Amino acid sequence: MPTAKRFPTAQLINVNERFFLLDCGEGTQMQLRKFRIRFGKINHIFISHLHGDHVFGLFGLISSFSLLGRKNSLHIYGPPGIKNILLGHLQMFSMELVFTLDIHELAPKRHQQVFEDKSLTIFAFPLKHRITTMGYIFLEKDAELNIKKEAISKYNLSLASITKIKNGSDYLTPDGIQVPNSELTKPPYKQRKYVYCTDTRPLKKINELAKNADILYHEATFLDRDKYLARDTGHSTTVQAATAAKEAGVGRLIIGHFSARYKDQVQHLKEAREIFSETVIAEDGVTFSIEKMRAPEVKN
Amino acid sequence: MPTAKRFPTAQLINVNERFFLLDCGEGTQMQLRKFRIRFGKINHIFISHLHGDHVFGLFGLISSFSLLGRKNSLHIYGPPGIKNILLGHLQMFSMELVFTLDIHELAPKRHQQVFEDKSLTIFAFPLKHRITTMGYIFLEKDAELNIKKEAISKYNLSLASITKIKNGSDYLTPDGIQVPNSELTKPPYKQRKYVYCTDTRPLKKINELAKNADILYHEATFLDRDKYLARDTGHSTTVQAATAAKEAGVGRLIIGHFSARYKDQVQHLKEAREIFSETVIAEDGVTFSIEKMRAPEVKN
């Protein structure tokens, strides 16, 4: 439930000024306006599951997009049933959109790629909640390889050879010796990775899927003392979220989706940080950045 | 459309600590929390029409009522079609409520009484918009009559006679002379009246229906210069709203439902006040009160 300070779930992911929306709880469009986000730039919306606190903002957002004369197609991804809900809604309210709504129903039980462009891949995978629920992984593609300066001089490489090597080819010397690509190049930047897990019981495979993620968002609806409630409602505790982060070896953990029963999140932070110190609280309007980092030099 | 400062339409009417909700745009439950209103006290919701900006908050509010373990029935009133939308929604989201939802579809073309208790009557009447739209009138019942002191001594009234006279009876003297009730009593308080008109084209009958209302809320989506746009979209201008207030002789006019095309409401207020000086702007979170007023003494 929303509180005086907290709206239902929605996250905006900005990848090089391309906007992706994760879930769309009631009031998302108002929050986007409040935080001065040009939400016309959102072309892709990913819904975790069909509970109201993750979906009820879609109707108003779609309606506003239409009033604003949106031209781009809007792609919405989510579990089976989402098409029926959205099309049913448009019909009930006799809404005629001025743009194309492209609804993608995901396979509920598979780890699958759902989006790809030249710099980013997005995957969906099943979580474990009371109803079909999907987690999402945002994985930056490797940037074009950087060629080592010493390799150019050592092999006296031509421009044509350099282009091929940058695209991943090995190099064949005039003497017929094959030099492996890894000896000639280095990735310029570390691949960035974000993993979004809500709503879910603790799930072993998250350790693997979130491996080395820069940020893992993991719901922590309950405190440790309410772990039986978490189990019964298909949610996680602070301790369970922090354990997932620790085992996956992520850079940072964001916890959120707190039950309205708790007055504040002091205890949540305390419990999680005892297990995983790099834990922060998801607060409305806060931005977390993953900086582009030089890939570490590997010395031979 | 909502803006950074303004949520879609919803008004809470507090009649002696009984709460009635007029319309329920997206985010209404968050605004109720923000303004610290104990919204569990809302038992009756009146919807003007089935456009998203007046309805999209209902789903989340109903869902929260259920999560909060609401016990009282919730009565929702609105145009035909509202039952289908609400029940369809509950079904699509497999929502099982822990309280009774009582949906009342109104006759779309009649002025009708929709609610009555011992102190209040609520009426609905058709407005003129692109789809069926209802206005609402909140009318306080006359309080029990006050008996004039001089009448008690003049006619030496018994307790039994006084009770009858307070309930409106005339008095028959021992000599058989009938004294009319109006000579014996006076109403202690002026009946309070609130009239809610959104969304609508200007409508002559509002002059009559809002006659002597303490407050008239009338939408003023557009400025006077955009009156053709108002006509084409089934809305009103500032000038049209103020003219209705003036002709109905209301105490105060509240204007709202402003198009997002206008940066602020300075010009709205100016235009309306030129015609009807007692005009104010509907701003999120603002409360307007109608004080209980002694009925004016009528001297013989």
C-alpha cells in the first residue's frame, strides 16, 4: 500500500538517455511530472506482475500519452494476461489511442531475452510470488574493443587489420602465426548490469543471475522478525535480500517495497547492512547512478 | 491531464464528520494520505462520468480498503457502465474484497435523489458532456424547528404540544383557533447547499439547480479566448462558469479542471472575478468550509 511518503512501485532506467520504465504503480505519471522527467521518452515498459500496486498507473499514463499526441509506438512487456487487461481497459473506456500499443506477453517460465539494441540487452526471468512474476536484467553490451598500442607497432598492423581486430578477430601474421584477439585488445569499459527483483520469495538462482551486477534491486517487504509473514505472502525479508546480494557479489543493493506496517526503514537498513554493508533504501525520487568505469588493466 | 502541481479530480465532502468522495482520479488515495485524511471513513463515492481522470483512482482505493480489512459496505454511485467497469476490474485482477461493494447505477437523464440520511440529501442530475455525466447536489436538511419563546407563554403550551410544533404541526387552541406553525417557530440554521458540476458545457438549468448554493464548483477547463475549444470538447470557460454562479446567486464559486495548456491560473481568476467576484481556484489539498449560520430573524 502507498503511504504519505511512498507511492507504489515504479522505476525509471535511463540508459544513455533512452528511458525504460520498470512497473507502473498508481500515480507514476504524477511522480514523473513531479521529478521533471520527460516521460514522452519512455518507449518500453516492463511489468513484473499483474498486481495493482505494479500496474494501476498504466491506464493513466497511456491515456496521457494519447492526449499528448504521442507518435512513437509504446512497447509493454509483462506476464500472460497483460494484453487482456490493457485491451479490456481501452475498450471499457472507449479509448482510442493516437499511437501504436505493442503488448508483448512473456513466457512465464523461461529466462528469455526481451529487448536488444546496439548497446543494451534486457532479459526477463521468472521470480517466485503468489502469481506469475518476472524479474528483469539490464545488461550493457561490451563496447567496441580497444586495440593495444604496443600490438599495432609490434605487428605493424594495417587499418583494415585494426578494424577486424576491434570487431573481435584474431590476427594472422605474414608468417602464418595466429595471434589470439585477447592478446591484441582490451575492453575499454566494464559492462554495466542492473537486476530488478520484485515481488518474490528468496530464490537461489538470483545469486547466479545477479552475479557481479552493479546494482541489485531486491524487495524487502518485511523485517526478519516477520519472516513467516514473508513466506506466507510470497515476499522476502531484509535478511533474505541482503543474503542474495552478498552471494551474488553485487556492487550495491537497493531494498524497497516495504510493508505499510512499518513506520520507517531504520530497522530494515540495519538488518540488511549487517549482512551486506552496501545496502540503500529505495526512496521516491532518488536517483542511483552506475558510472562508466574503465575496465581493469590485465597485466601479463 | 495531471501536472506537477495538480492531480486529477477528486473532492472530499465532510458533512458532520461523515465523508463523501466526489470523483476519484488517479492518485486519490495518495492525496488522502498526504493530507492526513482518515479515508476509512468514506462510505459513499459519487462518480461524475467514466473518463479516466475521474475514475482511475478507484481501483487502487478499493484495493487498499480491502488490504486494510475494511468492514463497512462501500457504496459507489455513477452513470450506467460503472458496474461493468468495476466488476470487470475485480475479475481481471482476481481481487476478492473483504467488504461489500454496492454499486448504484444512476438514471442518466433524470434529476434524482441518490442518498438520504437524517441530516443530508444528495441529488444527481445530468450535465452535458461528451458522454453521460452527472452533477451532484448536497443539501442539508432543515434542522428541527426552534419554537419562539413568546409563543410558549402566549399560548401556555404543554410539552406535548411543543414537541408536535417542533416537528412542523400547527397549534389548535382550546378555543378551536388554528395557529399556523410558521407563527410559532423559526428554523435555527440556514440549510447548507453544495453543488458539483464537472465536466460540462454551460447549462441553463444549473442556474436553477444551484440557486442560493453556498458553494458551486463549476469546471472552467478553458479561458474565454479558447471558448470554441471548450464547445468542441464539451467543457466550459471561466466566463461561462462565473456566469452560472452569478445567475444562480451562489455564495462562492470554485473553479477547477484546468487544461494543462495553461501555465498558471492567474488569468482564469481574473476573467471569472470580473463577472463573479467571489471566485476561488481549486488547488490540491485546500479546504473550503461552509459555516453553520443562524437563520435570519424574520420580524413581523
